[in-house]
Amino acid sequence: MIAQMIAKAQLPLYLFAKAPIPGLVKTRMHPYLSENQSAQLATLMLEQSVDKVCRFWPGKLILTVSPSINDPLFQNFARNNNLDLEVQISGDLGQRLLFVLRNGIEQHGGAVVMGCDVPQITNEILVQVHRLLAAKNNVIGPASDGGFYLLGLSRLDEGIFEGVDWGGNQVLSRICGNFQRLGIAVSHCAELRDIDNWDDLCWLGSQDQRYQGFVI
């Protein structure tokens, strides 16, 4: 019983983050935002995402970063929060996700991957995902653009990402189809809106005053 409680407490969440370098982040906000403004937006979203998972995720936290763990912002997060830093491996998104999911499942019996494009995620969703994963359920967080913002697995089958076009709007449907084909049950948590383009940002600004300055 004690060992099971420890394992549940250590269930890892891998938060995928890209260093907010002007010209390399939130480029779909151009021309509405400058490169520097886009980097400021990415920084705020990253800060809010880190704050949310640090406060509400009951397990282990790993900030999985690109291109390097030496970015001052990442180092500051590591110093001030109870989280680890890991650099993302090379490869497409599917390969990078599979790598950390495999490690988390092998070491802790389950793992979650999440992006920083849904700073509006709630504590209820994070607690729900942890509860489902601790009970050995798989869980996915659907995004309104046809992708997903979170994926938690208790066992890994690399076929879940087979045929996924990571730049398209059928990512979620393809992955769910793969789950069905492989006979893997998966629960869905609440749908959220990825903040990728100007319309998304305008919507977020109407929900959260911290973002209003970008759209006024």
C-alpha cells in the first residue's frame, strides 16, 4: 500500500516548453504582434503554465525544453519551483513525446505530456488527469483546433501516433482512431482552446486581463 501511494505521488507531468526567443515563438501572431511582443506573449504563457502545474499537479514535474536547459528563464524556473529540467530530444513531435512517455511509464507506471498553449487550464482538470492516471486509465485533453493539449498514458504502444500529421487539424481524430484500432481505452477531459493565432489571443484577452494588453 505504501509503495502504491509513493508511485502515485511520483506520477510525472512533462511540460513541453520552447525558449521564448524573438522570431522563433508564436510566429502565427505576426503581423498583429512584433517578434518581441510574440516572445513576451510566449513568456507569459509559459510562466502561467508553470505556475498552474506547480500548484495543482500532485506528482513529479519535469520541464522538457528546447533548445537548451541553459536558458535563463528555464534556470529560474528550476531554482524557484519544485521541478526538473530536461532537454527535448531531436525528431518530430511524436518522437519527442514518445521518448518522455516511455521513460515516465517505465520509471513510474504512467506519465503525462502537456504543452504551454493552454494557460487557462484549471486545477480541476489537472487533478482529474492525475486521478485517472493513478487508476491506470489513459486520458487525453482535446483542443478545439483538432489537436490535443495533454496526453496521459499508463501503458505505451508506439502505434498511437501512426499516420499523424502534426501540422494538420486531424491530430486528435487520428490518435483516437489509433487508440480504437489498438484496443486501448482512453478517457477525455474538458476541451480547451489552444492559443496559437490572433483570434485565439483575442479570445484569451477577453477571459484573462493579463493578456488584454496584447490585443488592445
